[in-house]
Amino acid sequence: MNKQYERKVKENKPVVAICYDFDKTLTPDDMQAQGFIQSVGYDVSSFWEKSNGLAEQNDMDQNLAYMYTMLHESEGKVLFTKKSLKDYGAKIQLFPGVKDWFERIRAYAKEKGVIVEHYIISSGLKEMIEGTIVAHSFERIYASSFYYNERDVAEWPAQVVNYTNKTQFLFRIEKGTLDINDSGINDYFPTETMRVPFRNIIYIGDSDTDIPCMKLVNSNGGHSIGVYNPESQKKDKVYKMMHDKRIKYFAPADYREGSELDTLVKAIIDRTYYNELLEDIHIRNKKEYEQDEANFSDEEKRKKSLLLNLEESGSFKTTHTIISELRKVDNWTLGEIDWLIDIALSNNQVGHILKDNDVSRFYKSLIEDRNSEKASKLNKILDEK
């Protein structure tokens, strides 16, 4: 039996989704290195050497390798439960300003007529992120996680998020199909019904593992931001990402009010409001046009297209070509005939070649039964020529 998933739908205000990596984006170090690794008797570099070595020797995903290493090395040393991982998460240090950033940005956007939602897309552990003081700030936390038995003890990976499959969550956010098991992500959605179009997605990350998401957001009109540690001021990674056109902007990972990052994100929110006003006008105009188009047959659309082309013709050669097509039409309405007469009287390109046989014959056949002031004027011009 198919489960019915709750889906978010397009709002009556523009929605901006700010998506964050976690390690070294919201926190200065890997989350595992802030208590857990030390508790199982390793120094940080040795733990990652062991984990990455396991991945390399076994053609193993690096994220699966670190999850296995955590689980294996905890045996007989520390409890490896959802609660214990959340407890480690509670000890994670955050960059300056992170604690009040999410609510403050939401409030700023609300004043501007924009809805802001915050999302985590991380290869780190969901359980640890859920233990942080900012866990409640996120609409969704997409991160690697474990399956737990009835005693709350981790037994197996439940979800693994690596740098390539991170991109699926951007599509989920775009369409509002947020549950990771909702196959609705594969459904077709008309562009104008997308809940969070990519142009309204901001992705904030710090390293190569964020590049697929940054590239996807960038190429679809969104905003990717590279951040670096404000204390070390090392910008090598963001410079490389800028060189490779992976990011549009970079700033220190300082989330305090008035910081470079704060100013940048607020500017994107401001711009989004006006962009979406224009997009709404475009959609209304498009719908009006489509409704108008629906009122005409294919033949009527063809005649209308030829009339518009003749009206805009800028060369004698093009005009003769269009006249040749117009002569193939058998039935003209009075309104269309009047339009053709107006074109002959107002378009210099047509006026200059009224003496040419093909153009003259076409217009003579149109106006022979047309009794109007403009038809008489055109007939006089044709007789003089």
C-alpha cells in the first residue's frame, strides 16, 4: 500500500530556501572531532586515516566507512545510541552568530514579504545535528543516519548522504516533496508550480564536497556562497571554487548581524522579492496569451502569424516571401482584410513594392469587394502605380 506523504505546495509569497552544509560551514570542525573521536581513544587525524583507509582498501563510500568506523570503534568503549549521539551533538561549537541567525533571517524576510526556510544537506550525522541547540531551526535535516534497534542502539546505516546524492534534496525542496521516500520527486511539475524554484535557492558550503550542489544551484539561476573560517582567514578553497565558477559569492562564516554574510543573504532576499513580482507578471501574461491562443484554430493562428510577419517585415525579399504565403490563403475575414490594408498603407517595405505584380495582384483581389475609405485609398495607389 502506497503511503500518502505530506507535500508542501506553492505559497502566495515567494519562498527562499537556504541550504547549508554543516561541518566547517556552521561549525569550525567536523562534528565527530568535537568529542566522539576522543571518547573512543583516537586523535582526530588517526581516526580519519583509519576511516579513509578502510574506504580506499575496500572500494567503499567514504561516508559509509566513517559510519562503520564509528560503530566498530565504539564497541566496549562508549554507548552508541541515538541519545548518546545527540549528547555529542550538544557539545558542537558553532560559528559566531549561528545561534540566532535562523530566526533573525526569517524575521527580516517576513518584513520584505518573503518566506525563508532553512535546510541542512550534510554528509555528517543527522543524530548529532539534532542534538545541537539550533536543530529546531531547520525545515528538514538531510544527513547520514543510522537504523536503531528496540534498545536504541545503532545497527546499520539508514541513510547515507555523499557529495553527489546531496543534489536530490535540492530537487525535493524545489518541488515540496520533502520526505526522503516520497517518489513524487520524479513527477512532472510545470515550472510555474515549483514551490521553490532554483532561482530562489541559496546554498552555503565550504569545500569540494559541496560542488555538485553549488554547480546545480548556480546553473539554474540560484545563489551559491562559499564560506571560510573567520579566524584563520584561509581563502584557498573559496578562491578555487570561484575560479572554477562553482560559487557566485564568498564570505567569512560569521553569522552575526551586520557581517558580510548577513548583508549578502539579506541582499539576495531583497532581490528575490522584486524578481518574483516580475515573474508573477510574466506568468499572468503567459496565461492570458495561452487563453487567447486557445480561441483560434490552427488555420487562424497561421494567418495571424503571417500578418504579424508582414507587419514587421524589414526587407523586400522577406515581404515577397510572405506575400507568396498569403496568396495561398482562400478565406479572409473583413477584420483581417482591414489589417492587411493597414499594413500596406503603413509599412514602407510593403508600400514600396505595391507596384510589383505579385503584391499588386494580391491586394487587388483583397479589395475588389471592400468598400471602405482605406480600401479606396489603397486602390487609388495601386492604380497610380
